[in-house]
Amino acid sequence: MNSGLSDAEIEALLKGKTLLVYLYLLRRANEEGVGVREVQRMLGFSSPSVASYHLQKLVNLGLVRKERGQYLLAREVRVGILRHFVMIGRFMLPRYLFYAVLLTTMLITYLIQFPQTLSRYNVATLLLGTVPTIILWYETIRIWREKFL
């Protein structure tokens, strides 16, 4: 087990299918360990040896430990794409999602609460509310898709 790696080194090695296995283990962090065949089946790998290879790679990185044939999360790291996510229970949600929902709610509340006229104050408020809302939703969706690539 090589847990003395820096975050930069872990980030360089934690990608592709290895990252998918790590994400799967993160979602199951508070549960019992997982076996090779479960990882293979749940992630659609072609054989148990592919799952075993990636699990062993995570063990070597010091992120996972093996006990009685089961693999358990040993260490949680926030590197690469993982920096942009928050764990809530078993769900990994993009950080931008919270800001996007907040700004969208504020914009809708403004539209409902105040009469809409073409005054420069209304136009400026709508513009200053709509542009950041669109940007935040775009970033949220982009980060969400990047997680699965």
C-alpha cells in the first residue's frame, strides 16, 4: 500500500475506469465492502480481472483496503473532477448545482413578486439574474457530464 503519494500524483493516476471504481466505492462508503464480481457487474466491465486490476490499483494508491476478500474505502480524496462534487448520502452532486438552484429560485421569485415593465431597472435586474443563472446551469451540466467521461 502506497499512501505516501501526493494529491497531484493520485490525480494523475485516478482516471478512467479506476475513477469509476473509486466513485462506486465512494457512494457505498458507509456500507459493507464490495467484491470483484459486484464491481464488474455494476460497472459493466468485461471480466472480473478488469475489476480486480482497478481495485488493486486503488489499493496501491492507498485509497482502498482489502479485508477478507472485500474492498472498502480507506481514504477519501478530492482531486481532479472530484473537487467539483459534494457527497450527500449516497449522491454525488456538482457544487454548482446549489448555486444554480438558489439563483433560479431568486429569479423566479423576482418575476412573481414584482410587476414586469420595460423600465431600465427591471431590464437590468433580469439581465443580471438571467446571465449568471444560465452560466451556473451550463457549468453544472458540464461538470456532471465530465464525471462520466
